[in-house]
Amino acid sequence: MPKLPLAEFAPTDGPSRVLYVVSAEEVDTWLEALPDRHRTWLTASGFAAAPGDLRLLPGEDGAVEAAVLGLGNADAQARSRFTVAQAAPKLPDGAWSIEASFDAEAWDEAALAWLLSGYGYTAKSKPHAPHSATLVPPAGVDTDRITAIATGEALTRDLINTPANLMGPAELAVAAQTLADDHGASCQVTVGEALLDQNFPLIRTVGHASPRAPRLIEMNWGDNGPTLTLVGKGVCFDTGGLNLKPGGSMGLMKKDMGGSATVLGLAHMVMALKLPLRLRVLIPAVENALGGAAFRPGDILTSRTGHTVEINNTDAEGRLVLADALALGGEAEPDLMVSMATLTGAARVAVGPDLAPFFSDDDDFTHALYPAGARVRDPVWQLPFHAPYEAMIEPGTADLDNAPKGGFAGSITAALFLRRFAGGAKSYAHFDIYGWQPSAAPARPMGGVGQGARALLEALPDILGFDR
């Protein structure tokens, strides 16, 4: 894998300066323990450990000797994640160690925040350079694990942020092949008309109007353990097809392959950490374009399973390409199959851009995922596979409707549609993610972002029954 823009860990045996991280509740006690010159300066300048307040502390020679970052009170801390990432780019170059009253999970969060604080994407002629403040790994932090997670997240962000003229179905396949090569995995790609020969008619139909041929990407890794299949929506650009999107809605459609980017980032984490499982990644990669070969509203298409689908909106194409991939994945009866997709605006209306909504009928999955997401600060929220809404996706002229009229429960009806094709899996979950950070936040610059992957990685041992 190419070197991705991340901050770095420093050697543990070299000199370093200290970054104190202090909450509002403990600031008075902490100030009393400081050398007089630091206490006097901070008190005179009104330091109260407000959220994100960074102060550089001079030594006797006037050079920066240490620094302190405020966390705010408990309410402020509950409203923010990865606070340490605010400090790292502002610190002078060199090695830094952190002193804070953190628990184990907060130390992991701080280490991950530091690495991700160096991420940036640019198309400028001068490449983005991460900041040069490095972190001495805190005691007890598994640096290999944190590095694998940060690198997987950076891969996801880079794939989403790359503009569609540079990240079409072929380029997405190259990214998957590169990742497979890095980890000794196999990768096969079925392209264009061969999709019909291999019985992936919906993938071929959705991508047929684009000069950039559609394809199904498949990666396999691991020989032993439970089976995990990840299915990611790879719509590299979505015009809406003949149901053309308005310009304002099309502006972010380079991110419509965010599901595939997220499963590739998660796949990197799984393989880099050598988890004891068998991993399969399936990505239907297409461009939903205009053209004489575009599928039409009113068309009735036949899927891999033989179920017919009435097209009521060509802009509801993601569930079509996922249907064929899910059907293939289910044929092997994996222990767990998870789809990730930037699928519906209804999910954004329901929970906003920061939460990753998921659907699952498996209580064991849900009970493992919620606390895992909380531990790694990757928030998730369950939405229901609400069975009474099944009738909404059953038109009179075909087995299924890809876009029920009325607009109600759009995320739920899309998830119900996908579940129809995932029946072979012993457990199935679907994530309807946004994949985009609309405004900059600590460790998350505006742009592509992974959602749900870290929570799922943390929960996998409990879901699939292997040791951490």
C-alpha cells in the first residue's frame, strides 16, 4: 500500500516534550503541581482548560518546554471526539509524550487521534505533508493495532476524496488489487459483458451506459476461522441516470463509492492485524451515467436470484448492484455478511451525518456492536428491518420495486430490499453510511470519512467468537 498521509509514532527511548491534557474539573489541582513559572503564566493568562485550548509552556531559556491542552468539563467531553488531534498540528516539531488521567480506551483514542491528525488530501502540485510532531506511544497502547486502524481509515478517506475522473470502476479495481497484493490475498475482477456470462445482470445493466465498464471485484484472504463477507457499494459517480439529479445533489457524488472505500479500509485492518477469520470482499463497481444504453424508469430487470425488479427511479441504483453482489455472497453461507453503502438520503435525515445507522435482526450482533462503537468512538445507531413495510417494495408487475412511491421510510425500504438478496448468510447486517465529513472536526477534515468500520472491527471477536 502506498504511504498514506498520517502523523507518526516516535521512538520510545528518545527525548520528548510533554503535552499535558487536562479537564476543567482537574485544572486547579493540576496547576498547583506545576513549576512556579508555568503556574504563574497560565493563571495570569486565564487558562481554565476550556475545550481545545492549547498553551505552549516556555522553559527558562524561552524555548517551548511543554504544552497543555484543555478538554473542558464532562459535558464538553461528551460532545467531542479525538480532542488531542486539535493539538498535534500546532505543536513544534519533534517527539511529544502525553500526560493525562485517561483510561485505556481514552489512551487508544488519543493515539489514533494523533495519527489521523496528520491526514489531508490535496490535488495541488505540492503533495500534502503531515505535521512533524510525533507521539511517543502511551504505555499500554497497541501501536500495531492503532497503526493498522489509522492506515485503513486513511485508505478509505483517500478513495472517497479522489475525484471521479481519477476513481472510476477500473481505478477502484486497481486499488483493491493493490491492497490484495500487499496482504497476500487473491483478487478477481469480472468486467463488462462477462458480467452477464457470470450472472450479474443488475450490475451490468446499471453500469452499461457508461464508457467506463462495470465490474465485480472479489477479494479473498485467510484459510481458517469463521467467514466474514463484506459487500461495498462502488458507484464511482452517480448522475441519477435518466432520473437525473439536480446539480446541487450531484456535487458530492464522487463519494457514492464510500461503501466500497469503507470495506476496503476495514479489510486492510482485518488483514494487517491477521485476525483469525476468512475474509471475502465483494464490490460492484459502476458509474451510473446517461446514454442510449441507460436503463429506464418502468423497466423490469431480472436479478442474479431470478427475482424481477421494477425500476421506478434510476437514481435508486445502489441497491440494484448490491443485490447481485449480496446474492453471490450469500451462496457461500458466510457466518456474517455486512453491506456498507452511501445508500439513502433518508438515513441522513433520520440521524444526520455523524452516526452510522445499521440494520440487523441478529441480537448478538447488535449487543456486541453498540458497546464496541462506544469504546472506539465510532458511533452507530440501529434502524429496524420493519416487516410491515415489506409490502411497500412489492409492486404489482414484478417481484420487487427499487423505489417505492411516497417517500416514507426510505432507508428502511432500501434495507428490506437488500435483505431479500442476503438470505444465505447466517447473519446479515447493513450499514447506510454517509461517508463524508461536512465540516472539519478533530482528526476529521472536511471530506471523505470512514463510518462503522472501527466499531465493526472492535466487535468482530464477540460476533464471530474468536479471541481478541
